[in-house]
Amino acid sequence: MEHSLETFVPAAKSATFKLLCAVGCISNLRVRQYDVDAAYLQGQFEGNDGEVHVPPPAGDQFFDDRGVPVVWRLLKLLYGKADAGRIWHRTAKKQLVETQG
């Protein structure tokens, strides 16, 4: 977990946004913006991201074969994880490279 003390927020600089708008106007293109509500929930844990364990929802109890209460290991991100932005950005970039070349 080398990034556990860092926070990553993938955001475009205002100069980049202005440049994209200018190119769109000059090229007579339609410029659109999308905000995906649950984007961070699509990030996948990999390698050295560490593991996150959470208890089951209130009212639900799960036990192993010995009768000991169990916790759940998350396979996808939660908004509260400090490096959720970095992990989501890596997942999105990997998907775009695989599909778009």
C-alpha cells in the first residue's frame, strides 16, 4: 500500500478545459460533459492496493464453519477510501487503452 498516505483526484486543469472548448468551437463540434454518479464504485482493487474488510450490514450476521462472525473483503471501491480516485483512474485508463488502443 505505497499510496495509502496520498489522495488522488483526477481533475482537468482549467487551461485544459478552455483549450478543449476552443478546439471544439473552432472545429464546429458539440462539446458535452458527463458526470457519472457511481464512477468510483467501478474501480477494481489490484496487486498492492491492499485489502479492505467491512462488517456485514446491521442486522445480518454471517459465521464461518467454527461459528466465528465473518467480515467481507471488498472487491470494488468505496467512496471513503483515500486512494479511491487513483484506483478508479487506473481502472478507467486501463479500460480505455484496451478498447481504444
